[in-house]
Amino acid sequence: MVSLNNKAVIPTRLELDSEFRFRCHPGCACFTRCCRNIEILLTPYDVVRMKRRLGMSSTDFLKKYTRYAEDEKTTHPLLYLRMDVEDDLYCPFVTPGQGEGKGCNIYSDRPAACRYYPVGQATHRIMDEKNEEPRHDEWYMIVKEGYCLGFQEDKKWTVAAWQKDQDSTLYDDMNREWKNIMMKQDLPKADKNREKRQQMFYMASYDLDTFRRYVLESRFLEMFEVPPATLEKIKENDIELMKFSIGHLKYLLGISRELKLKPHVAEAQRARIAEMRAQEDADREARIAEAKRAKLEK
Ligand code: SF4
Ligand code: SF4
């Protein structure tokens, strides 16, 4: 029911029709052992499902149940489920122990990583020969924790059957575009707007209730073209808002401009950029002229 521990990964590539043997049930001697002291990486759809299940705003959910980290390679904001330090590092949603009444208290809304376990997912971006759009190569692996007795059971699965049984394909569909964005390299750390962009990225990915207020109450609608039908949908519907946020994330990272600036804003932005470039050119010319003068005076 958990996330990926690299030491426990069996380094064999599995495809959808690959088979493995596994069964998890409340009678296992290890039941709920895997819901303690683990790293569970959350996706935007995980947060939507859990905050709705708990009847909380995304902001309150994030504060109470998650911890923030930064991806070392891309510097994108990552979100982990926070284990309960006052309860022996158990997941805040588990009732520990074996047998009926024990286990995950949010089972039908548990995160994708919990659904997939003991299967791990990997995605790799591959540039094709013409170096056009990258394609994503997805495969799977088994994560075999030493304490997990589920592998001693005799139930056989294919990866595809496991996905269906755990309802994880819905999560894959909901998270696919966002995961693709997460694989994109962020702008350099030296970028002066980086911190602001990180905050925006975090809000648009995970804190959808704040993102909704930002869209509806800031200058966002003065700046961007948002069709009235889309606007109506995102006012109430978290899933529509989550899909809309993907366009904003792509805009932030310069991946695409499917979210369009209004013509007068785009025009003003072009004029500002042209002015900046002209100033940079003038500064460069001045520096070259100064260097030439200094050389002649020597
Ligand atoms: S069988 Fe494995 S997945 Fe199931 S409760 Fe035990 S440790 Fe967790
Ligand atoms: S969310 Fe549920 S399944 Fe996942 S670690 Fe917590 S208790 Fe276990």
C-alpha cells in the first residue's frame, strides 16, 4: 500500500502483461506494517480526493497532512504525506494492527502510490530521432519490502489486472499531463523570479482552493483569455480546475501557450520585452565603446 523504496526495488522491467504473485488482506501478519515510516509522494489528484474525503480545504489539508520538498533535478515542488511523529511515524490515516476494522481509513480515496504498491511505476522521456516532441516510455517494477508477506500468497496478477483491481488507471489518467510537466527541467536557480514561480507552481499543483481564488479574485481574468464556459466549470468543480491548472503550469514553465494572454496584455508584454532588449543592446554598445576608448588611451 505504499510508495517506492529504492533498496526494495527489484530491477526487472515489467510490462502491462507481466505477472507477479501477491495478495494483501487484513489477516496478513504484516497488515498495516507498510503504512508506517514511508515516503508517499502525492499528486494533485491525490490531494483533491483526500481533501474532499476529509471535508477540508486544500490549504488546511496541505498544512495538516503534508510536507514540502524540492526535486533535486528539476527544482519543482514535491509533496509528501507527513507521517505522524506523535504516533510512532504511522500514516495519519491508518488504524494499525491486524484483522477487521484495521487498515486505511480513507481506503477508497487513498493516494496512487498506495494503490499501486507493490508495483512501482517509472516513466522516461525519450527524444525521437528527429528531436521533435518527446515520447514517454512507461514501465513497471516490483517493490519488495522485506517485511511484506503478501508475496508468499498464491494469487497471480498481471500488472494490467492489478491496475484495474486497484482503480489506479483513473489516477494515471488524471495525473499524466502533470507528471509530464514535472519531468521538464525548471529554469535555472539563478533566475530572479524563481521563488515566485515555485510558489505559483505549488499553488496551481496542490492548493487548488487558493488557486481558484487567485483565478477569480486577482487580475488573472484581466490578463488571460478564459472562455465563459470554462470559467463556470472551474468555479465549482475541482477536477475541471485541476485540468485548467495544467495550462497555467505550462504557461509558467514556457512549455506551451494554450493559456493565452489577452491581446492588449500580450501587446504590452511584447513592447516591454522589446524595450528591455533595446536597453541591453545599448548597454552592450556602450561597454564595447568604453573598452575601445580605454585601449586607445593606453
Ligand atoms: S501484505 Fe504487504 S502490502 Fe499488505 S499489509 Fe502486509 S506489508 Fe502491507
Ligand atoms: S493513505 Fe492509507 S494506504 Fe496509504 S499509507 Fe496511509 S493508511 Fe496506508
